[in-house]
Amino acid sequence: MVGAAVTPAAPARRSAWPAYAAAALALLSAAVSFYWAAGGTAGLDTIGGEIARLGRARDPAMIAVVWATGAAKVVAAALALALVRPWGRFFPHWVLLVGAWGASALLTVWGGLNVAVGGLALAGVVAAPAAVDWTALRWHVALWDPWFLVWGLLLGAAAWGFRRAARDGAAGQDQTLRTARATSDHGR
């Protein structure tokens, strides 16, 4: 629209999409974890190794870990949403930023390193262990690890947008306070 006023809410809405995308990736990942924890076996071969074996055997400790992992992913989705939803104001900014930056770093490093190392192993540039599950490795390089990488990058972008919005909001409040003081000083 030509001549439409840009309100402070408009930039906030435009910068919120990384948080919503990060939350969606977290919830989709949680759904997969909950499916496996509840006894589903489709896709376990894409994880491979001991984790898949213990999942198929319904090992109680592994199942508990998978349930906890799913719950942690739901918390990560809530964290992403807290950066852009009004109810997120309930939490101190620093708590949200430490959580978001920490989770972003963990997801980005985990996903990025696994994609890089797995890709190098698939390409034959580095030697893979003799017992490597090639099917699972392909799935990790093509799906699971990029998923964590993109999720981490989106969460980092959401945290950056949250920090920027908080900084800009504080700057706006400071300017309003300075204007109010200047106006009251002229009235003396």
C-alpha cells in the first residue's frame, strides 16, 4: 500500500517468522520422538546404530530418554514462541536470550558438524568406522542433521530479532522519556 504508515508492530511481525519456523521444526521433531517413544518403529532405521537397536528392543532407559528428548523439544518450541508472543514478556529478557542463544549454538554446532563430517565420510574424504551404518549416515546427512542446523539458525535469527526489538523498544522509551523531560523543563 502506498502511503501506509508503518507501525512498530509491523516490523515485529515481519521479524517473527524465524521464531515460528523454529517452533514448527521443534514440534515436528518432538512428534517424531514421541512416536518412537510410544512404540513406533517406522523410520528407526534412519537413526541407526545402538539407538535404533535399543528403541526396537523397547529398552526402558532408552524409551525414557526419548520421552525426555521429545519434552525438551516442546520446551524449545515454547522458547522460540516466547520470543515473539505477548506471553513471553512474563519472562526476563536475559532468560529468553540465554536459552535461545544457548539452544541455537547447540543445535547449529551439532547439526553443522554432523552434516560436514558425515558428508566428508560419504564422499570418501575421511575414513568412516568399519561398522558404520551407511543408510543411517545418508539419512543423517540428508535430513536429520540439516534439520538441527536449520532449526538452530532460525532460533538464532529469532533471538537476534528479539534482542534487536528489545533494544529498539528501550531506545524508543528512552527517547520518549527525554522528550517528556525536555517538555517539562521548558514549562518551568
